[in-house]
Amino acid sequence: MLDRVSSWFRKGSQGYCSTDFPQDWSAFVNCFVDTLHADGPAVKGPAAKIEPLTTFLPAAARLVAIGDLHGDMGKTRRAFKIAGLIDANDRWTGGSTTAVQVGDQLDRGGALHILNGNHETMNVGGRFRYATQPGRIDFLRWQLLQSIGESLKAKCGCSDPGQNAAAELQLPPNLMQAATTARLAALQPGGVVAQRFLARHHTVLQIGSTVFVHGGILPSHAEYGLERINRESQEWISGQNPQQEPAFLGGRSAVVWAREYSAEDASRCDCSALQEALGKISGAKRMVVGHTIQEQGINSACAEQVFRIDVGMSKGCGDGEPEVLEIVNDSVIRRLHEPRAVNQGEPKAPDTPQAESTKGPAIAPWHKERQQQPVAVEA
């Protein structure tokens, strides 16, 4: 933008104020507000147009999966370091690694794919029963900064159509009611945060022979179609079709709520349904799910056709130690965690990740720890 302004001063362009300046001023204000939101340098925002999601991706040489985060930035950083994705300064070190986070970020080089979970869809639907008071009040600050941005844009008549709902809201006198109203404005279908972030996230994703979902893909979901699930979820969250939340996102059997494959007692898992669902998805051999805390850590069930990776790492939801699932060349599978002190419950400093095989039933002790030695999964 500075180059364009300098060019205007040099050439004395008569048309800049009426044609180019509103666009440049709007971009500057967006950057300014993003910096305030981030309390420092902010990453560049995505393109305004929300592109359709790609549901099926080819296998990756190295693929890592991270479970539910629930707003715990400290544990998130530790998990990313375990996975080899960032260094001590939060700079990307993952090279060509593909990473998937299976949802539930809210409430409690390579490529990073983020899935929406039940907490994201609940928030889009205006159901905030799991949101903490500080988590709601944070949106009052968000609303204030958004209104500042819209006021600055209005000075030159370049407000964004449809993006000024936060500035137009009349705050109720009650603090928590005001906070809830602000959160709703941000996260409702078509809301600023919903459009910028959640509408660009997958609900289901297949990479090579591995299918990722927050809760579980049941045979009825597979029959409905993974691409259709992503498309209709995106249309609802982005506000293209805000009236009706898709049926596959609500209820105990929803893709973001299902627990049929997640019982820690593997004998209680519906392995026949899992096998049927995988059989309806071309090329699928295994499913990776979150949503249900596994107190024993990342584990497998149903003859290693499902891997359960929610370790309850957030302080607000289990406070478990971070772990990461790693899949190499679409076949070698292990779990990674921080080095653990002998005879102590607390982990050592997170320097070199430890690796373990994921073989064996979910309720059995893990195999002897192996330092960075992959163990092939049986065919």
C-alpha cells in the first residue's frame, strides 16, 4: 500500500482518492485491527472468498495428528513441539510434514488442516453452555476492536457490507448478556469469526488411507458422502445457508458427537459399524478420532482400524500430558510424547520426543518405549 501512496504523491494522481484510497485504507484498517486482536504482529488474513474444501488428499510422507486443545495455548505449543512442527520460538520446523488437528479448539512449508468439532458447531449454533465467563467476556474486547475498525472505515465510506454487525449492536446493560451477544455476533453463521476461521475448516478429511473426524463417521455418514458433509457444513457456517444446522452435526450420532468407536474398553466399540463405514469410503483403512478423553493416552481399537487421540491435554478438560499420533508413508504408526522421568509422573523437559508403537488392544499396556524407532503396523 505504501508503494501505491508514494506513486500517488510522485505522479499527483487525481483518481487515487476516489478509486484506490478506499480499498487501501480498508486494508490498512484490517491489518491494524488484526494487530490489536493479536496483541502484536498478526498473520495475513485469508482471502475474502471462501473456497470449497478439498475432502480427499493424497498420502503424505509424514503425517501427524493432534487431539482436542480446548483453548490451552501452552499445551498446544508443547504438542506442536513434540510433533516437530515448531521450535522454541514458535517458528515452523516441520518441513513438508502434514498436520491435522481434529477439532475442539474453543471453550475449554508443510500443511496444517484444522477440523471443526462439536464445540465449534455448538458455538456457531449459539449454544455456549461450555464457554467460561472469561471466554465470553473476551468477545467484548473483540467487539470493541471491530467497532473501532468499522468507525475508521466509515470515515471514507468504505465499510465492509455485512461485516459491521458487531459495530451496530446495542450492548445490553448486563455484562454477561453483553458478552454473550458479542460472542454470538462473532460466531453465528456468517459472523466475522465464523467466516474467517471456522467456515474454512473441514468437518471430515481423508489423507491417503486415513480418515480424520472429531467424533466418528458412522455408516450413514459415509453413505451420505464426505464431500457433501463438508460442503453443507461450510454453507451453514459461512452464512450461505444459515437457517438450518445440518442434521449430521446435531445429536448423539453426529459426526462431531459420535462415540461409537471411542470407549476406552475396546470390547464396547462398535467395530462392525466402523468396518462398514470404512468400506463405504474409497481407499480408507483407518479412522482417527478425538472428542472422548483417553486416560491411557493415544491408543487403537478394532484391530487398529481406529485411533483415539483425545488425551484431555487442556488444563480445563483433563489436564493430561500432550501426545501426538504420527503416520509415516501411510503405514508406519506410532505415538509421540515428551521424555518421561523414571519413576516420576512429571515429564522431563520437552527436548527429544519419545515414540511408542500403537500395537495391541486399547486396554493393554503399551509396548516398550522405543526412541524414534518406527514400528510397522500389521497388514
